[in-house]
Amino acid sequence: TDEIMQQEIRPLVAVDIIEQLHRQFAILSGGRGKDGAPIITFPEFAGFSDIPDEDFLNVVTYLTSIPSLEAASIGFIIIIDRRRDKWSAVKASLTRIAGAFPGNLQLVFVLRPSRFIQRTIADIGIKLYRDDFKMKVPIIMLNSVSDLHGYIDKSQLTRELGGTLEYGHSQWIHHRTAIENFAMTVKTTAQMLQTFGTDLAETELPNDVQCTEELLSAHTDHHSKLKDELKLAVKQGATLLTCIREPVTRSANSKLSPDELENVATVERLLAQLDETEKAFDQFWTKHHLKLEQCLQLRHFEHDFREVKLALDNLMEGQAGFADIGDSVTRVEHLLREQKQLEEKGQEPLEKAQSLALHGEQLIQNNHYAVDSIRPKCVELRRICDDFTNETKKKYDILGKSLELHKQLDKASQWCEAGIYLLASQAVDKCQSQEGAETALVEIEKFLVTAKEHQLSNPKEFYNQFDVILTPEIKANAQRILQKLEDVQEMFDKRQVSLKKLAAKQTRPVQPVAPHPESSPKRASPKITRPAGLHRPAQRCSPTRARGPACPRGAAFDCHSQPGAAWKMPRVQPHIINELIETERVYVEELQSIIEGYASEMDNPNLVHLIPSALQNKKEILFGNLPEIYEFHNRHVGAAEIENCIENPELLARCFLKRKEDLQIYEKYCQNKPRSEALWRQCGDSIFFQECQRKLDHKLSLDAYLLKPVQRITKYQLLLKEMLKCSKNSEGTAELEEALATVLDIIKSVNDSMHQIAITGYEGDVSELGKLLMQGSFNVWTDHKKGHNKVKDLARFKPMQRHLFLYTKMLLFCKKREENTDGHEKTASYSFKNSLKMSTVGITENVKGDNKKFEIWYNGREEVYIIQASSVELKNTWISEIRKVLTGQLEACR
């Protein structure tokens, strides 16, 4: 580049004097003397003396500048052809050449006029005026071209001078113009490359991704354009070279003149310079382009770093706000779920951070120029990830200890409550006899055996174990429960002392006397609330034993009222009926308060401005068919109807059986529950609900009360189960079992329908598939005859997780998906994958090698689905249901 930029700029180029050159009063034919001297010919030209001095000087100066310095240093040979002219023209030509020729002269040949007189005059004139011409070189006067051939070979002379040298003046001008244009193109291209290189070197790297991308694009485009210019220049030089060599290419006998050979050398030299320039520029561009790309990589890395850092900071901030360790088992479990959600939420930014750090290290390994900027960011990302992981582990450890602590405290508290209930349930009149006292002592001793499992036997060790998480509130609660343990233990000690004394007394035998029915003591059943999970088994009288003082009416069992009558059936424990009555009354009152305090208030014009826009005209979505449930319980299944069942528990069972169809309203309510919960999450914190809650003086918000129907249907199940325990193998047991089965069937239908409404992607109408009989998750393998062997092998060893829905008409295969909704519990959805018509399937009940597997096949085993249940029992249940469907279809066909 420097060589081209520093080379001498010729003062004249062909295009500047193109008109003068075309006049052809002087030519450089390309011929050479015997010693290689360039020959300049002045052909016969009528108006030679009229040529302006400036034009003459420009032409001869240009012609003398074309040969190489080596050739020009030998000296030029001038041939003046004036054969058809006069001596005056010869004299004028010699005078002008002698006065203005810029080059080094060696010889001057003059072809003197051919006419006799003019030749004579020329011979005399040359002798007389030789000194006037001031030429230091010989001037040789020639009579003919044959004389010229004695000095210069014919091959170096044009045809006009009797030679064989091919020369076309127009072509010569064209070549000269093209060569000079090409030289200018090379120079201009080199200047553009140098300017662009200077601009690139002085360019400041941008600080953001967009500007860097724009700069890289602009520089790349400019580089592409310059490369195109280079290609055009190279193409121009190659074309020019071909044109100059064209005579040799056309004829093997042709030879290029020395000037033409010099033209070839000139073009080749320019092409070589162009190639060197391009290589130098490419080397520079490669470095610059690499730097720009690395700059863009850096800006992307910095941009991603800022985003990931912000996400990690938010994550760490959320973790830092997780300071609560819980004050109950429920609260701690809720915190653990929240911690799990936070951990799952953090997986994506943590993975991005690890990936970004790895990317940064790769940039460093690839010799990025900004290593000092990238490495600290990689270290920072890994540090934050490690901090979050370590802090999460600490949170889990602390919450785990907190959960263990509160479980121990709860167990101890439940043990205390159970103990208090046991002591309270021991009737005083029953314990007056020796037998009753001994029975009570046995009960107490059995109960005290469980004390070691629940008591905090070593308070000091307890405090040391949980010292990390013992807040003042938790410590106060623990001390309260420890004190309660001591108090309960003291109560048992005192009761044991009293019972031992009663058992030790020698009392006289008591004659069994059955009082008359009308004189039997009537006592209201005590409403004692027992700890959850604690069921005291019902006691029965001996069939041959009459009621005496130790068997009062109103205890937890019942005898015949006639003297000496045989035992008929035990009475359901009164607390179960009482609990059912009391909770039913509270339930109806709560439903009424919700309808009047919330649903009706949504139509209150004074409060309409407080209702969020998202809640407008969506009362039916929020409350579902809650008014229908309220009307049903208020009219039919209220406390009054249940009170009629106290004396006859079997009536309670009939009550449930009679209302079997009506209880389907709970299925409708539960199906709407997801929509209701989604609407509540969107609008639950509005002032409208806060105002309604304040007026009702409710401690809990509306969403807690909207769960009551779901809890209620489950409550019926639990109470019926407890009644069955108390009335086992008695009259009315069958009806209680049928009532429990009815409630369980409703719960199953509710549960199945909740799964069914979560099916997505099924194009048909689910309601047209018949009754939903079963649903559940399985491992599924497929083995299709039409499938590729590799696919079959893969499917054979890797099961798919599929959720199956069995209808009377169709079997659906779905994929279960779980996703968080606004930070709440995960909600499941079932993405439809495949379906089989039950009218075209077959079943293989046992699969070799695994008793939990069975097969469902389609179209003569063209498609086979191997299904693995979680247990043999579940498999048998499904096979039984499928068999019923297939048998029913067969009977229908018959």
C-alpha cells in the first residue's frame, strides 16, 4: 500500500492529450535500435510547423516517459520522415526537435525529400546549418528506407518505413489509456483500503448490543463493497493483459514489441501490487472483524449477565424474605411448599447463570480481548448460585427441624387431649365397683404406655436439639405444652391412686335388678369434642347380662329396656350424632352468611363501585351453585332431620340414601371450583371483599368459606365410617354401609369429574363418551406392527407416563402436566394423546414377567398397549371394570 501511494505520479497521461496523440505527428511504435534504444518516429505531417509548441512538447514528453528508465537511459533514436516534403520542413522539424526534445538522444535519422532539387538543397542545408540545430548527436541524412535498414533492423520498423513491425496507432492509444486507467484504479483502490483501514483503527467500540450489531453490519457491508471493487480491479487488469497479449494468442508467429512487453510487465506489476494490497487488507480486516465479533459477544454476555443478575438478585431477595420458620405443623408444611416453589422458580435463572458462566469461560479460552471484564462476572454468577443453593439447604434444614419440633409438640398436645378425654369419659358411677375400677385402671395403664412416644421426656435435651429455631413464641408454646404434660401426668397419678383404692375395697355383691323403663335415668349426651384421629371403641353389654347400676342408660352402649331381655344392637355413640347435628347447623349458617353477606352484596348499588371490573357479572362463576346447596341443606338435610335419627341410626343411613341423587349438586360445585379459585386469585384482595368480611365479623376470608362444601362431603364420609365402627355386625349396618358407599361414590364422581374437566386437546365432546368409570396414572408401552423396529424396541424398554380415562364407549390416553398458577398450588391438566373405542378393543389380563401388567389391544393386536398399574389390586380393579364394559357390549349385541 505504501509503495503504491508513494510512487511518482506522471505529469501527463494519455487521456490529457488524447487529441494531440490522435493527430499522429509523433509515434512510439515500439521498435528498438540494435542496442535497445527506443525509436520515436515523426511521420510525414503536412502541418508539422503549425503544431503549437505546447502540444508538441506534451506529446514528445509523454512519449519519452513511456519506455523504462533502463531503455530511456540508452538514448532515443529519432526517425524524421520528410520524403514528400521540402528542405524547409526538414529544417523546421530538426529545429523544433533540437529545441524541445526532453529525452536523451542517441541518433537522428532524416529521410530527406525525394525530389531532386529538394534533396540537393537538403544536402547543402544540412552542411550549412548543422551547427544551428544544436544537436550533440549525429544527424544522418538518408536517401531511402533501404539506407535506413542498414542502421535499424526491418523487424523494428513499421510498414511505412519498409519494416515488418505491426503497429496500429488507435490500438496503441487504447492500450495506453487502459493501462493508465488501470493504474489509477489500483491507486484509488489502495487509497480506499487505506482510508477504510484508518477509519476502522480509529473506531471506538460501542457499549451496547444494538450499536455493536449495527457497527459490525456497517463495517461488513463496507468491506464487502471494497472486496467487490478489488474483484472488479483484478478483472479489469486481467482483461487488459489479455488484450495486450492478443496478437501472440491469435498467431504463434507473432511477437510482442519491447514496448508491448513493457506494457505487459506494467500490468502484471500493478496486478501484483493489487494482490499484495488485498492480502494486507484481508489480514487487517480479519483482526478487526474478530475484534468486532468479540465485542458483540462481550455485549451479549454483558446484556445476559445484567438480566440473569437481576433475576438472581430477585431470587435472593425472595429467599432473604423467607425468614419465617412457622408456628405450627400446617404453617411449616406451607412454608416448605413455598420454599419448594421458590426453589423450582429458581431453577431456570440458576441454569441460565451456570450456562452463562460456562459461556464466559469459553470466551476466555478462545482468547477474548476482554478477559479482565468477563472473568469477574463468571465468578460472581457462580458465587450467587452457590449462595442460593447453600441458603436453600439451610432453609430446608431449619424448616425440617421446625417441622419435627412442631410435630413433637402436636403429638404431646394430642396425647394430653386424649388423656383428658379418657379421664373425662370414665363414668364415675361405673368406677364405684371393683370391676369398674379395675377396668378403668387397665385403660389408664394402656394409655400411659404410649406416653414415651409423645412426651418430651427431657426438656433440656429438647431445647438443645432445637436451639437454632427456638424463637420466644415457640419457646413459650413448648413450655406451655410441657406444663400441660406435667398437669396431665399429675391428673393420671391422682386418678390411679383413687382407682386403686376403689379396687382394693371389699364390696358386697350387687344383685342385678333391672329398673322399670320409666324410672331409668335420662341424661343428655355430653358434647365432648375429641382430638382428631382418636376413636374410642363402643362397649357392649353381655347378651345374658341385665342392666344394673353399672350399666346406666345413656352410656356409650344400649340394652333392652325390659327386665332380663336379650341384647339387640348397640346404640351409636351419642357424640357422633351430636357432632353431625352441630356441624350441620353451623354449616347451614355459614352458607347463609356467605350468600347474604357476599353474593347478595354484589347486587348492592351502594357497593358496586368497590367491585373490580374483572368481577362484574361473574357472581355465578365465583359462587357456583352454592345457593342450590344451601337450599338443599336448609330444607331437607338440616339439623332437625338429623335429630330424628338419634334414637334410630339406621334412619340416618336412609336419609343419605333417599338424598342420593340430590347430593350430585356437590359434583357440579366442585367442577366449577377451579374457575372460582382463578377468579378469586385475580380479585380476592379487593376492598369489596374486605368490607363484606368486616361487616360479617369473619376471621377468615371468603375463599376459606368457599371450601366448606368440599370439606362437608368429606365430613359425611368420616362420620359414616365412625358410625360403622360403632355399629359393626348390628342391625342397620348394611344400610350404613350402603350410605357410606353412596357418599364414597359421590366423592369418586366429584374427583373423576375434576380430572375430566382438565382434559385438553380432545376434539370431540367428552359428554358423548358415556359414563366415566375409572381414571388414573399408569406406565404404558406400545408395540405396533406397523411401527419401525427401532421405535418398537425403544417403546418396549422406555415406558410413557399416561393418565387413562375409562368411559363406557372410549378409553382415552392423556399426558399429565402440572404447572404453577400465579405462585399457587400446582394444577394438573391432561393433554389428549390417543383414544380407543371400547367396541373394538380386546384385553389380555396377565403379562408374563409382571403381575401388575395387562394388555389392551386394538384391531387384532395391530396396536398393543402394555399397561402397568402401581399395584396388583389397582390392576384387578381396572380389569374388572373393563371386563364389565366388554361383557355389557356383548350382551347388547346378543
